[in-house]
Amino acid sequence: MVKYEDLYKAAKKAGSIRNLSPIRKEWKKKGDSLIGVFKGVGEIESKAFGSTFFSYQFETTDGNVKCIFGAQIDNEVRPFLVPGKIYRFEYLEDKDTGKGNPMKVFSVEEIEPDRISNEELPLPEGYREKD
């Protein structure tokens, strides 16, 4: 019988390990960006602020990433995000809301790999086209 520890060691040696623990993306400066496959969104209740916000999960070249965008994405973009599609988010600026807490403004683009031939650019590892 194979021991799971031995299986793990063999997989690690072969480079067959994929870390599923998400990396937290923080939007620190204008121009920060994220490109990846949208996996889903979770709703989080904030007792401190008495409101709900959302945590977004992506599969990226660097691994699984989770992030919080804020009101602009939560309200204007979230309803249009489709799991399995590739998106690029870029942090553009802070917008004064007059409430003391500026809103982060993002540019959001959907990448359509079906329009790119395999000769031009092969699809990233892990991307699965839907039938």
C-alpha cells in the first residue's frame, strides 16, 4: 500500500504539486493589476462597518489569488463576471466620495482567448474552454 507521505514526496520531486492556498492581492498603488481566470466570489458580512462586501477568487500565473475591490466592482462589475472567463483588472485611481473613504476605481477587461490562434499565443496552463 502506498503511503500518502511517499506519494506527496514523489509528486513534489516531479513538480506535480499545485498550491491551492490563495495569495491575498492588495491594491497599494495606481497601475497595480491582476490577470486570471475568475473562479468565484464570496459574500462577507462586516460587523465593524455594518455592511456586506465581496471577496473575489482568481486562478493566476502565480497561483490562486483572492482580493477585495470595493464598491465600484461590487456594484457595477460583479453581476457581469462569469466563472471560467479570463479578466484583467487595473487599479486606476481613488475617487473622493465625500464620506472620508475614497472609492478605488478600476479598469476591467475580459480576455477572449478563442479569438487568438494557438500559433499566436498558446492558452495558459489550467485554462479550460467550455464545451
